[in-house]
Amino acid sequence: MKPEPEIIIGNRKIGYNHDPIVIAEIGINHQGSLIVAKKMVDAAISAGAEIIKHQTHIVSDEMSNLAKKTIPGNSDRSIYDIIEECALDENDEQELMLYCQSKGAIFISTPFSRAAANRLQKFDIPAFKIGSGECNNYPLIEYISNFEKPIILSTGMNNLKSVRKAVYIFRKKNTPFALLHTTNLYPTPPSLVRLGAMSDLQKAFPDAVVGLSDHTTDNLSCLGAVALGASILERHFTDSRERTGPDVICSMDSKELAELIKGSKILKQERGGNKNELIKEEQVTRDFAFATVVTIAKVKKGDMFSNKNIWVKRPGVGEIQAEEYESLFSKKATRTIDIDEHLKWEDVD
């Protein structure tokens, strides 16, 4: 059997055969405050987070002036103003990374420009996350792939044809990669999650680790994704619902994060298997729950078996299973058998 694809970020192996990794994305929920960002890191780690994700914005290299007139759907301010207010400078972001690492967590980030990618490469982060908005930004994807680090790519707002072009770059560069299905609505209504699209990614790119970057308001989509094979779950994170960061509306808190980590590990154990496989652990139940052939009247040697003298009853420890019942009709008894005895094959001529 062909081994399942996996990537390694830091010392964490990620793939179908490992516990799903839950990425806590603080993103820009800190609104430009390093103090708040650290509090979010503390809250995420206390809930069991292994990977904490940031967003690296260097606005001058990321956007043109036209962005000052572009208003996101979940805001009444321009994307330029939002990002400019929320971005950490290089010193603060490096301090945030070192703080994460000092707490035992892995720090990764999403660069939105070449300058941001260069900063993160300078930090020597173990992997890059590329957002859905850059899924079809093939020049930037190629640029980041040159750093020879694993890349997690969100694929929201893009179809398979578009994703295939990005995957072509990863394969050309021998870049370890993962693909996350995403719906880029904040928050995402359940009817637009489309977990089947994640399954499409699995089928179209069998060499990819797959997962879900989720923007709903609870853990259900992520848990459903694990049941379908997700190895990576990403949700925005906040330490408090009272905060006003741009993605708090679709963020999990510490309680939800802990529940998602626990639930994803359980679902990982539950998925897979096949209906042709009987498990030995069920034998104790089969022994009492199944039926085997038993006499319902005294049978003399030479008598023929029929529905007048045999039937099927529990337990299942008799020798002749219920499925063989009708095959015994018109066959003869090799000995005299008392009523309520489970038949053996040696009793049948």
C-alpha cells in the first residue's frame, strides 16, 4: 500500500496517520498590540495549541493605494487601514515568535508580500502558510517556494484548475505541501462550508496532505472534516470574545480550542476501516448476540430436519450458524437428539 503523504513542521509530523494538527491563528486579532498578542499566545498554549499562526503584513509592499478604497465585507473601513493598524513591525513580530517558541509552541505565519516572506525567512520559521487570496498569486508562490520550506496553502475562492497551477510549482520545486479547503466568508454559514470540496482536493492531489481552514462559529465543520480525512484544522483564535479584532467573530476561544484538539484526536481513531473487516474484539458480543441452529422437538436418528424440529436461537456459540438453517432441510440426523440442543455438523448426514 502506498504510504500516506506527510509533511514535517518543526518536530511535528502531519498527515493522515498522525493526530490532526490544530492551528490556532491569532492572525491580526491583536490589532497591532504585542501585549495582546502574547496574551493570545498564552491562552492558546494553555488549551494545548502546538502551532500558532500569525499574519505578516508589510503594507507598502503588499498593497497599492487603491486598497485605501477597498472595503471588506465584514467591515466599514478600507482593507489598507485595517491592515496598517493591525500589522506588527519586524521587532515586535520577532519578539512574538520568540515568545511562542519559549513556551514550546511552533510559530508560523502568512506572508502577504515578498518583503513579508523575506522577513519570515530571516526569522527562519519552519514553514509558510499561504492564504486563499494568494492561492492564484503564482509569482508569490514561486518566490516563497524558493525558500525550500513546507507550505500550507489555503484554497478558498479557487477551483481545482487554479489550485493545480500552484501544486505544479510545489512539485517542480520539490516543496512539501498541504492544501486546505476554505470558504472565505466571515463568518461562514454551514450551508457554504462544502466539506465535499476537501474530498475533491484529496482525490485530485493524492500527494497532498489536506485539511480545512474554517471560518464558521463552532467546531462542527472541523470535526466533520477530520471524519473525512483532514490532517490539518485551522481556525482563528482569540483569548476573549470581548475583543474587537477583525476576525474575532469567527474565532475560537481557549475552551473551544481544547475541545477541538480533544475531539479531533478521537475522530482520528474512529475514521477508516471497512465493512468486510470483522474485529476480534466483537467476538464476545457475537457469542451471545448471534443465533445458531437448535432443536425445537426431539429428533430421532434417521429423522429428516425441517422447520418442525429445528429453529435458530441465541446464543451464537453453537456450531451451525443461522445462515445455514435452510440448507439442513431434508438432511437426516446421525443420532437421536433431545429438544433444545444446538446442532453440530456431525449430527447431520
